[in-house]
Amino acid sequence: MTAPMIPDLRDNVRHHGGGIRRRLAVPPVRMRATLMVATLMIATLMIGGCQQQEGIVTYKIPKQVPEQLLPGKDRLLAVMVPRGEKVWFFKILGPEDAVALIDDEFQSFVKSVQFDSSDEPVLEPLPEGWRRGGKKPMRFATIDINTPKKQLDLSISNLSVPGTMDEAAWNDYVQQNVNRWRGQVGLKSSTEKWSGGESIELAAAEGQAVWVDLVGQPGAATAAPMGMMPGAGPMGMPPAARPPVNASTGNASTGNASQGTPTQTSLQSETPEGWERLDVRPGGMREAAFKVGESEITVITAGGDLRSNVARWMGQVAGGTPEQAAVDEMMAGAEKFDVSGRPAQRFIIAGDAEKGQKSIDATIVEMEGGRSKFIKMTGDPKTVAEQSDAIKSFLDSLSF
């Protein structure tokens, strides 16, 4: 008889294939502890096994930059003022919000500028908050303009250009400069007249002044010197529009730029006794120039209406802007006659020698295309008065 099993061991005996397998029973407390340890080990292994090494993170960036991060727009203001043998350029380029603070003041300033006897602008007095800046290459002057937004830079420069250009040549010259400025604010070139420039009335202009107001993004184009265009002639003028010089007389001839081939219309005249003929630069605004003592006589072709020119001359003599009634009186007293078969009017504006003023004896001859020929003597009142008959003789001898 088989002996009984010990109950505490709680052995379970199974017969299998003639062998005996014993399974020991584990007490409940030890079993629970064992299960907890096993569970923790499995969980730890699972956590460790599920962890992955950090990879590359990809972000999607919107293609359109938010408006608040975009660079602000630029605004360019410029005025072209034909005067004597030169065209003067007044130009401001800066952030649109800063330029907007002084746009009206800038236009008023340019309209008020007078020119001295050397045909250079008199810039003083300057508006409040404006001051002369340092000298810079290719500039006559620099003016710093303080605004709450940014200090702006007003550049003033000039370039000699032929004054005998016809209207088409002048339009081309203006268009080239304005298109250059358009590139500076990221705008495409324009083929319209003056490429967006507008006419502006300036008493100091000897011809049609041009106002330019452009707004755009900052451009990447490199600015050529003021008044110059790539491929242009020495005076910044298209080569085809440059007038020829009469080989026999040395006098400039007017050209037809729209046709590309100049026409020979040389200025011919007799030189009065005591007048010294001066050399004129080929292609310059002066078609002829003479000197009597310290007084000078010039002949140029330019634009501008009759009244504006007379008012400007009166301002040059007396200073400031003349009253409308005084201009009316001067216009009514003009001497009218023909010069080279064309209607002409002569104005004698006498200055006060004791006040250091000069006198002007000027004759305007009507030409085609809204242009006029100006024959003007400027000098001390005594000399201008003494040369009155000589000037009339000179006018009678003119042929063009």
C-alpha cells in the first residue's frame, strides 16, 4: 500500500507514459509577488522596446509671406527743371510712409527755388527740419529731411543737354530718365509719354518742367548717374537726337530727333560792334553767345509759355515772385515785330543798379511744336540800356 502524500506539499502526482510528474503548489502570497515582479519586468521590456530614436522633423512653411512681414513700399519723387544749358534734377527716394509726410512740402520747395546769375539754384532758406548735407559725388547739393519715420535724402544734380532738341527729342530724354527711376522702385519700363511723368508749372524753368511720382517695391537696378541712360550720348541724350554742328560756322543746328536724321537749320547772324562772340559747346543749350563788358547775350531754344517766362525774368531782376498786375503791365508793354519771319515779342526789365540788380532785355520768337527761341541779354542796367539799339540790330540780322 502506498504511503500517503504530505498534505503541506500539496503534491499532485500524474502518471504519464509510465513516469511520474510532480507539480509543487506555490503558496498564494508568493505567487502574487512573483506575478507582480514578472508584470513589471514585462512592462519595462515593452516600454523599452517601443521607444524609437528621435528622427528628422519636417515642417511646412507657407509660400506666401504674411503681409506684416513684407518690406514696405518705396516712393520716388523727382522734378526735372530745364534751365540755361542744363537740366536740374531734384529727387527723393525712400519709404512710402516717410515720403508721404513731405510730398507737398517738397513740391512747394521746388516751385519756390530761384536761380542766380550763373543759373544755379538758390536753396536757402530751407523749410523747417531740412538742412544741407555733406558733399556727394555727382551732386550739386544734398539736403537731409527729418521726418518721424526716417531721415530722407534730397539729391540735387544737373546735366548739360542740348537745348535745340525738338519736342520729340525732349520727350525721349524725359522718358529715358523716368524709366530709369521706375527700375529703382521695381516698376517695369513704360512706353507712354514721359513714362508716367507729368507737366508741372515752375517759374524758374526755361522749358517744360516734369513732375514724377512713383510707388513700388525696392528695385534691384543699379542707378545710372542722374540724367544718364545706358547707351546714351555724352549729354545723356539718345545719339540720334543729338543735333549736328555746322562745320563751316561752328554754330549748333537744330535736329529732328523723331526722324533720327537731323536737318540743317543753322543759326546765322551778324555780330554788332563791340560784341565778343563766345565759343559754345556743340550740343549745348546755347546756340550762340556773346559778351559786352560783364554783360552776356545768349540764344537758346526751349519751351514754356510766354507769361511764365516773363514772370520768371521779372523775379530774377527784382527778386521774389512778381504780382500778377505787374506781369500784366509788362506783357501789355511788349514790343512786337518779326525775327527771321516769325512773330516775336521783346521785353526790357530794368533793374535798380543801386540795389545791385541786373537788367534783362529778352526777346521771345515763336517756333514750331510749342517751342520758342530766346534771345536774352543780362547785365548791369547801364550796359543793357546802352546796347538796346545793338540788340535790335542783332535781332534783325538773325536767320534760322
